[in-house]
Amino acid sequence: MRRRKWPFPEWFSVLKRVGCHMKNKPKKPFVPDERQETVRKNIVSVLQEQPHTAREISGTVRIPERAVYDHLQHIQKTVIRRALRLIITPSECKKCGFVFEKREKLHKPGKCPVCRNEAITEPVYSIKSV
């Protein structure tokens, strides 16, 4: 029985000789999206038009959902200077109807404290003038 030098199939050696190995592929340079506004200004303008959830904001502004919560925390502090206010419509349990009114965190809660159900609506954010 003939022993191979490595555990790869025969066609792999052919590809390696030809130059079609994955290490030889040219990488495209990373080019960031061109933005006219900053991300936070874009979020503020989106929320002034109509209410959105964090998932909808992330899709509109094209940033990860985790980053939306960080930006919303900062926006909540800074919109006061412009006589605006971030209004948060609280999450609600889909099973028992419990409303998370006293919640200060912007993230969606994990479980309902009453029925322990995980089916919870996302909070909805909007910006209104004072």
C-alpha cells in the first residue's frame, strides 16, 4: 500500500501546481460605504419620520443591531439639546400581556417576569419635539 505525503486528495496537488489554491486568490480591498451624514444623525432622522424597532433601524441605517443600542443610548442623552426627546414604547409579553414600563435598558428583555415566556415584542423607538 502506497502512503501519501499528506492527507489531501490527488486533485488538490494539481490545483496547487496550477496556482488555484485559496491562498493565491487576490483579496478585494475594503471600501467603506460613503455616508452623507453620521450614523447617529441618520438614526435621528429615521426616528423623526416614524417609529422603528432596533432591527428596523439596523436594516435602514445598515449597521449591526448591537451597535444600534449603543447609538440609541448616546442619542437619548444628546437630543435634549435640540429640544427633542427619545420616546420608547415598552416591550410587551405576547402570552400574558405584561408591559415592561419601568425598564431603563434599551435592549429587548429576555423573559417575562410573570409567566417566564420568551415571546416578547421589541421596544419601539421614536423621536418627538418637546
